[in-house]
Amino acid sequence: MPIVRIGLLTLPLSGLLTLWATIASSAFFDFPDAAVDHQEVALAYGSVGYFLSQFVGYVVGLTLLTLGVFALTVYLSDIRGERWTLGAMILSILGIGLLLSHYGLRAYALPALGGAYLGGEQGAVEMANIIFGDPTRSVFYAAFLLYSAGFILFGFGVWGSGTLPQWSGVLLAIHAPLLSAPLPDLFSILGALLLLAGGGWVAFTVLRRPPARVRVQTEAEAKPRATSTRVSRRSGAA
């Protein structure tokens, strides 16, 4: 399964990109103080650095994570045929899709609103509050539930696979609620770290082993050879 093996590499890659985005958001683009200057906030959100951190880190990162979810699903289904693997994939993909809608707003809307404010549109601040209120907030909570449930199921699948490190499944399961929950940024950074570690552990384990089809073909070829050798020895002995 060479495509699956390559696809699993997107798990740690998405974790790395998401980690960059969470650190950048926390360190450079977090303005919890309500008394902060609106112009300073608008300049920060309108910068190229903010857009790249959100677009590459979250939008591209979560898109790559979708590929990793597909690859992990195929791998677990091929190895164990676990019934909950399909459910884990569906829940995870739904959660990722909703997260993409949220972070897409942050990547595209906030720079536009920041530019509008700098251009003299004082109502841009209130518009941002409206956009990120309901129903956007409710969609984010739904994304948290779906994303967490999907990766917790994947954690069970990895734990019981018999071929992957059990604790890598624990890391993948724990990362989801930390990364997607409406919690302080420190928890999101920890969740991204766990995704990087757990996904990297899974990918490294699979890549350092020969593909399953190659192993099966080798074993199938070895059996006739062993049989013919035994027959030859018997014939010689006779």
C-alpha cells in the first residue's frame, strides 16, 4: 500500500502546520484585552503574516489532515477490518470540515475587516463580533464534538490494531479535544504537539516496515520453494 504509506505522512505534517498556526496566533495575534487599540488589532489582522499563519497553518494543515484520515482508515481496515473505523472516518471528516469553515473565516474575513477599519469603516469591529457570534460559535462547538469523537475512535482502532504502537493511538485520541475545544491557546498548542507526535509515530512505524502486499507475496513465493526443496531432498534420499 505505497499510497497509504505516503498518505500517513500527512498526519505529522498537518500537526506541524497546525502547531505553527497555534503558536503564531497565541504569540502574535492574540488580543484578549478589550481596551487594546483597534487600529493595532486591524494592522495585525491585515498583515501578510497573519494570513499566512491562518491559511497555511489551519486551512492547508486541516486539508492535509483529511488525507491522513483517509490513509489511516484504509490501513486499519486492511489490517484489522475494525467496524468502527468507518465511523471514525466519517466523524473526523465532518469535524474537520466544520473546523475549516471556522478557520476559513479567520483567514479570509478578519484581514478584510482589518483593511476596512483602516480604510475608515468604524463598523468593522462590530461586524467582526457579529460574524464570530452565533451561529458561528455553535458550529465551532459542533466541530469540537465531531472531531473529538472521530479521533477517539481512531485511538481505539490504533490501540487494537496489533501492528501500530498502542500509545500513538492514545496521543491521537487526546489531541482532538485539546486542539478543537474552545479552551485557552495553550491547550491548542498541546493538542497540535500531540497530533505531530502521534501521527509521526504512526507514520514512522508503517514506513519502516515492508508493505503488507510485499510480505504476502514473499511468503507465497517462499512456500513453493520450501516444498520443492523438501521434495528434492526426499528424491535424492530415495
